[in-house]
Amino acid sequence: MKVLVACDGSQESRNAVRLAAELPLEKSGLQLLSVSRHLEAEGLREEDELYGEHGLTEFNTKNRQNCEAVLEEARDIAGLRGIDSSMEILRGRPAEAICHHVKKTGTELIVMGHRGLNPVKRFFMGSVSDAVLRECPASVLLAGASEDQGATFHFNKPVRITVAYDGSPAAEKAFAFIKKFPADAVSHVNLLSVVELEYYPGFSAYNNEELFSTLRRKQYKNEQARLIAEFQKLTKIPVSPHVMVGSQGAVYQILEFTEQHPVDLVIVGDKSQKQSAEPALGTVAYRLAHQLTRPLLVVR
């Protein structure tokens, strides 16, 4: 598997390197990538004098030097975990440069921090990770946003995984991703479905929340049983089905589940791409990315 790690020197990007190195998937090393924002490419000129007495040339030089230092540190982090890595610096706007590189190289998985906290190194602030999540065709693994996460979550042990399942092809693809893990790398999988109680005008049977909940729970349980039976023909990883019911929405229920159960990684499918101009803004994947403190894998 081709794995790319976006690096900016923030605590979150260090966590991303660590998670990528410890991720128990067969991977051909790590490609460590940073983006140097050469501002001439963004329409600014040397004579604009917007960046101090030394102008854009010095700004761009220092920017590239910062990227080199960030990548050297990231390579050391991966090396301590026995993982070989290559380094590359791109030029341009970070999200655009990353997505172009992913399409060009056929990268299958992007690993990045949820947001950058270092105010000097702004390459991967939240808006950039949002753009990558919206626009890149590869799956995205987001490290948690809290600064102390590096001391909490590791993949160098059997991983406890929760997969969100809503019956869609994207959700089935997310569940199928677990097959890429060696059986001894995963201790347990929770297959989680959420029944969202809603009012359906014009459908009298569904206006009864209890009836709707009963019918939807039965449907999910049948679909989960089918998936688990097919899955366990190929692997012995234990899987537990769960169906939650609530009116607060799927994101709230998933967050509540991760607080009540031991979870190292949450996996969701992505149905959002190319459906609208701002495809990911209201999706479960996008909202979890902003609220979940565990690592989140968005599968495409």
C-alpha cells in the first residue's frame, strides 16, 4: 500500500507520522511530504514588498528550509519505529499540491494531523485538512487533534476498531477495509449502526417512532449478520454488532459509543465526493473529523 504522510512540524503531524509508522498494514515504506508555499505561484511578486525588506525570495528560501527540517524530524520518528521513508517537498498551495501528488502517484492512503497548532508553520491548518478530506481520491487517516494524543493512542498493539455502518456501499467498503489488517493486528471490531428517529410526513407507519425504530433495528441487524458472516469466512477477527437509537443524530451516537467502549480507531465510509460544491461539510465523516479525539480513517 502506498502511504503518504503530510508533515508540517506541528504536534498533530508528528502524531500522524507515528500512527502511519505503527499502522499494521503492509506498506512499502512511508512517503513524507511537506509543502513549501512559494508565493510567486499565488500571484505575488518580489516588488509587492509584502513580506519584509528581504522580499519573497528570502521568504521562499526560509520556507523550504523549514520544510527540510520538518521532514528530517519526521524521518527520525519513523526510523525509531523501524520504518524506511522517503522525503519530498512540493511547491504551491498545500491542499492543491497534496491532491495533485496523490492523483499523480496513485497514493492509496494519506495520513495527516487534524490541524496544525504551530502558528509559524501554517501549511496544514484545519482548512487544509478539510480540503484534502473533500477533494483527494485516496483514503484519509486523521490523527487526533489533542496535543497529548501521542501519549495515548498507538497502533503497536492489537487495535480495537469501530466501523460506522449505515447500509450504504461506502459503509460496506469501510468494513471491508479491515481485511487489509493482519488478523493478529486487530483484537476486536465493533460494527455500529445508528437509528436516527425522524418524522416522515406522508408515511403514517413511520410517524410512530417505536415502529420505525423496531423496523430499522431489524433491518440493520439482518444486514450486519450478513456482513459478519461473509467477513468471518476470510478471517477470525471477532466482530460484535451494535445498533444505537437516538434523536441527536449519528455523529452524537458514534461519539457517545467511543466514550463508552475501548476504541483505538474509528473507520467510516465517504459518500460525499462530487455530490455538491461543498460535498463534505455536512457528512458524518467530516463532522467526526472535527469532533472525534480518536484517530479517524475515512475510506474511499
